[in-house]
Amino acid sequence: MKIHRGAPMYARRMKIRREKNRREKKLQGAHTWVRPYRKKNMKRILEKIVESVLTVSGATTGIVILLIVVFLFREGAGFFRHSEIETGYALCVNGGNPINRLTPEQIKAIFDYEIDNWSLAGGNDEEITPFRMNDISNYYTDEELGENYEFLPEKLSEIISKTPGLIAFVPEQYLPDESADVKVLAGGKLNPADFFGGEIWMPTATPAPQFGLLPLLLGTLWVGLCAILIALPLGLGVAIYLGELAGERVRNLLKPAIELLAGIPSVVYGFFGLVVLVPFIQKTFDLPVGETAFAGSLILAVMALPTIITVAEDAIRNTPQAMREASLGLGANHWQTIYRVVVPYSMSGISAAVVLGIGRAIGETMAVLMVTGNAAVIPHSLFEPVRTIPATIAAELGEAPHGGAHYGALFVLGCILFLITVVISVMAEVISKRQHHA
């Protein structure tokens, strides 16, 4: 048999081609193995990046909240380092006056002419003569005081020494030198007992500002608790209706509408209350003014309803269906099942809704400021003007001098409001956990 001369060359080419195909298949198999590995590795890298971002975000949020709390309490603590007398001023009396110190209430009463004899303040039986700086023109001319008031300390010393019952409220830069005829009354620091037990809030009063917490605290609690008493029956009734009685179509229509109330700005509620509700209350109850605690309670009740309804309705719907079926199987009707089984089982969630509603009412600012009359007096009736702690902070912080006693007092109010909110949040958390342990 004759063998063609090109056969070895052909065989060699086929062998090279087969080896090339094997290498290509081997490389292709390696690529198919590397590709999933690379995808898995990239997925792990992305997960690590997301985890790091979330960790940094959570840590930053926690640090910011902590710094805000520290700043709040640091500014509030500085309030009790201020003097009882207005910063930059002093009180002077005659050297023969046995009085060495007066309380802020006594100082206010003296300069308001409510105390007109030193015996009422623990001194001698002598008439009190209050003196302010604008009274200096009754004693001396501008020429006698000097072009730059360089003779003012000397003239003040003469007035005080010649008038035994006089008490002068003068700037410290013009304070006369103490001598046998002039005595500067000692000014103590602001007392926590006077702040927490005080009944007068007049931070701009002179010579001694009045920082009494009771009117603001009682006004806040008065309005908030009355709002809850109004909102609780309505909110609970709507929650029971949505959770047990309403059909699916009605529930899908009403629940978003109720939750929409929470998104309305508080200033809109306040404007509505000021224009519509306040005149209605004034005419209906024949009051001098309609801006009362009752108006604030009604507005806050409406604002607290979405919170109460949503939380209570979720608690009611989380009642196991087996409990309802067991009650109906024992012969109870639908209403008996609701108020003997569903409501008692959901009481923890309903209580949490009430507590959260109280927190919503107590922390509200703008709407309350517009409809409650903004009067810092101890309330004795729902139909009197009041002022709450958040409204006080919002109304006065802009005009309080930075670093002054008034500025510090508002931060103390913020600390108190913060503590009230924390207590309410802890109560809501404790109450809501009872349902899980039941």
C-alpha cells in the first residue's frame, strides 16, 4: 500500500489542533470557576461596605444625640450660678439699715410698692423709698453729675446717706464706695427651691427676675392631661371600630385619612384653632377671652388622635384569632367578645397608645402657643389662659441674652421637658413589653 508523503504532516497538524482545543477547554473551565468566585468576593466586599456605612451612621447619630443632651444640661446647670439680682446691677441701702439681704420676692414687692415699710421685710419701722437710676434727675442736674457721669457715684452716696429708708437699684459701674453711710446688700445665687417652688414667672422683672416653674409646669400638665381625657374615648372607639367592626374597604379608606392628620403642620392646627375654635369657645361659654386651656386641650386632642388610633388599632388587630373564636364558641356575641376578650388582651398596647398620646400633647409647641393665651399664671380652671413649657421656650428664647439668667432658665425648662419625655417613653416601652410576656 502506498503511503502519501503528506500523512505525517497531516497527523502532526491534527495533534497540534487537539492540544490547542484541550488548552482552550481547560482555560474555559478555569474562567467558569473564577467568575462565580469573583462575584462572591465582590458581594462580600459590598456587604462589608454597607455594614461599615450603617455602623458609622448609627455611631454618629448616637454621638450627636449624646452631645445635644450634654449641651442641654450643661447650659441648664449654669442657671443656678447667676445672682438673684439682675446681672450688672446692685442694691444699696443706708448704712444704718439692719437688712443685709432680701429675697427676690421681697425685692419685687418693694419696687412694685407692695411692701412700703421695712418692718414688713424684717427691718426697722421705717418707710421704704425705692430708687431707680432715672430718679437721679429729681436730685441733681446733668451739670452736677458731670459730662461723663464721673460724679455719679459720689452723688448716689449722698442720696443714700441722707435718706435712711432708701433702697437704690444702681449699675455696678456707678456703685458708690461702701462706708458707714452706704451698704451694698448681699446678692445670693439663684436657689433651686425658689425655682421649682416659685409661683411667678417674670424673667424680665427688675431688679430681681422671677423664675417660678409651677405656673408653666402646671399649665403643661393641665392642658396635656385634659387633651388625653378628650382624645382617649374618641381614639379608643375609632380603634375598636377599625380593628373589629369596619370592613376591609372602609378600613383601607379611613386609616390613611386618620394617619394623614399626623402630617398636618402644628401651625395649621394653631391657625384653625385661633380663627375658628377660640371665637366659638368665647361665645359659647361667655368668656372674656377664648384663648384658654380648654382651647389648647381640644387642639391637642385632635393632634394626639392619630397616634392613639394607630397604636391601639394595631394592638387590637394583633389579638389572636383563636381567642375570638373560643369566645364565640362559648356562646358570647360579638360585642361581648370585644369588651371581655379583645380589649383586655390589648390593654398593654392601648396603654402604650395613651402614654404616647400624652407625650405628643405635652411636647407640642406652636399650636398651644397660639390658642392658650400665653399667660404664665397658675391655672384654676380650664377656661383661663395658661402657658406651657414648650410655648415658653419658643416665645422667649429669641429675646433672652446669651449666657444670662433668662437664657439659662429656658435651658432648665428644656431639661425638665426632656426628662418628662424620657419618663413617658420608658413607661410606653415597659407597658408595651407586658403584652409580649403575657
